[in-house]
Amino acid sequence: MSIILHDLAGADPDLRFSPYCWRIRFALAHKGLPVETIPWRFTERDALAFSGQGKVPVIQDGGKTVFDSWSIAEHLEAAYPTPTLFGGAAGKAHAAFINAWADSIMVGGIARLIVRDLLDVIDPKDRDYFRSSREARFGQTLEEVQAGREDRVAAFRESLMPVRLVLRRQEWLGGAAPSYADHIVAGTLMWPSCASRFALLTEDDPVAGWFGRMLDLYGGLGRAAKRA
Amino acid sequence: MSIILHDLAGADPDLRFSPYCWRIRFALAHKGLPVETIPWRFTERDALAFSGQGKVPVIQDGGKTVFDSWSIAEHLEAAYPTPTLFGGAAGKAHAAFINAWADSIMVGGIARLIVRDLLDVIDPKDRDYFRSSREARFGQTLEEVQAGREDRVAAFRESLMPVRLVLRRQEWLGGAAPSYADHIVAGTLMWPSCASRFALLTEDDPVAGWFGRMLDLYGGLGRAAKRA
């Protein structure tokens, strides 16, 4: 039986762009687990009531419900040990750092570059909620948050230096083979890649080269994703 | 026979403050390996000629010479597998990210807060070299680089958010036990802790709490270190 993944979708139900859901899409593919995704919009709180909270990703795996991308990755690793996502206890502990770095530095940095673009791709019924909740968070209009991104994107690219330095040393963040660390960072990059046309990375950036290799993995899962 | 570590020292030969040498001090202690440290100053290039390069840390382990902190950690893990520093191949690959993050974000951030203080603790014979090489690197005088640090330190503390988030989840960066990830970050924090009196962290910061636990490890190695 397939694992069910409740997955953020846009007005176009085939447009999937949540950085946290993409981490899980990659992790499921890594383990070769079949998945059935159910499109979900921000305002469909009732559809997730069974999980006891209101955000995706949520998976239903047999009788078990798990939410929060990190917790889902932990569940998958425990329930389906091979191929491994973490490579053991220290690998998992160290991946938690990369997860925290992506959540704080990457997600925050990308949001400030594309948050207004998101308004154009999300479901119309989500737009009032999205604008008001995000404008409250930033203390600015979405247009103000995104303004000047052509000048600010250089600083974002610079913030990816740790990824760039690691890729000088090894082919994947996981070393000789991809690991959940690769899923975290590539999943986060799928967000702007699918929901915006803004060029986040320069083509000659080693991070872009690695991301291209990630798009090709798992039968081209990321490459085949619908884009805005 | 003890491993020999060539270790950056100040005017006071007991003052040791290199962030890279401290990573190795912690790693050696973690493995229970006896070490003999040899104080080294920036301008003593001849003293490292045997290693084929001009920077510390350098270790001599039996007949083998290894330089660069990451390469030394790799050597120690291969030559003395237990207790482990990395916890396997993925643990090491993921630790490489933490190393790259510390080298780019932490070292750069700390340098901008304490680089002028360093001039007061290094050996007098190193001062001209240190000032001219660092001022060329920053394109400013050391005094200009360090100016306004009371206002800028908040942004540095914010940059440690990934560490703070991980410590909500686990006691050490290595998980249930310290790993080389802990040595990387704590070793980097030993630099300002030993060479400057500037308060880098607030006392109520969970990062400070974890650093205090790191100072107590290995018989209080970090706690006992000489400070400026």
C-alpha cells in the first residue's frame, strides 16, 4: 500500500512547491517507497484535523500518521532502514544541524526573495490568508519584502557558502552517495524552483551543478516537477 | 609516544587560541590520546618547513606528519577508530558541512569582533606581520574592522541559530554524545574565549550553556585553558 503524503499545492493542483514536502518526496524516492500525494491548500485546516495540527507535510503510513518533515524522515528511517537516509546516529545528529541551517538561513533568505511570487501561484482561496499571515510575520507588505531582490540575491548566494565548500570535497552532502542532507537542501531549493521564475543561483555556481544532479536522481523526480 | 601538536601561541607561551588547533586538542582528548604541544608563532615559518606548508595545526604522529585540522581529524579517526569522532561515512560527510559552516560563518564573524584584541596577545615579533596581512585581507585597519562591535554582536549571535535549534533537540551536536561536530564549534569558540575579553555570547543563550558543558569535558580541558 502506498504511503499517503498531504502535499501543498497551488491553484494548479499539479504545482507542488513546499520546501518541507519536497524533502519528504526525495526521502520517499530514496527509499523506493511508493507514494500517493493529496493536494492541500493553506486554508484547508479541516483536511488535516486527523493529524492534530494544521501544516503539511503529513503522511499516513498504514495506520500511522506522522507530521513535521524531520519527524517523518525519522519515521521512514526507523520503519524502512535501507537504503539509509542518515547513516547512523551521528549521521542523523549532524543532519539535524543541516536541517536547522536550512530552516533558519535558507528558508528565511528565499522567502525574502520570492514571497510575492508565491501569491501568484497559490490557490485563490488561500490568498487573503497568505497575504495577511506573511505580512504580519514580516511587518511589511509582500511587495515591500520582495523589493530590491536583484540587489539582495548576491547576499543570499553568499549564504550558501557552506554548501559550496563541502561540494569541493565530496560529490553529495551525504558524501559518496546522497543522504537526507541532500534532500533537505535540494528540497528547500525546489520551493523557488517550482513557485517562481526568479533566478536564485547563477549557472556557474557549484551549488547549481549539484542541484542539477539532484533533479536527475530518482528517475528525474525533481526535473519532472511542474513549474510556474 | 605522545602525538606532537604544533599549536599557535601568544606572547605568553601558555596562551593558545587558534580555533583550528583547539578542534584538534578536543579531538585528541576525545580519543584519549596523549599530546605534547609545541608553541608556534605566526612568523616562525621555518619551524613548520618539515610539513611542506606554513600553518598550524600540524601534528607529528610517529613518523607521520599531517596538517590542516580536517585532515588531522580524518587521520586520527583512521588511525585510532574508537571512540569515534564521526560515527561513520555519512556522519563524517555531514560533519564536513558543519566544518564548512564554522570556517565561513563563525570564523569570519568572530574575526570582525575581536581581530584588534588579538594584536594585544600575540607575540611582539608577530605584530607587524599580523597587522599587515589582516589589514590587507579586510581592506581596513584592525581598529576599523573591530569598531562598533557592541552593535554588531547581535547579528553574530543570530548567525548561531542553527546551533541553538539543534540543541533544542539533542544535548550535543553529535547527538547523545559529543562528536567532532562539537569539537569544531567549541574549538572555534575557544578562540575568542581565550584571546579576548569581549562577551561574545549572552549567559542565557543555550549555545553558552552547551559551550560550558564542552569546557568541562575531558577533565576540564577547555575550562583550564589560559585566558587573556
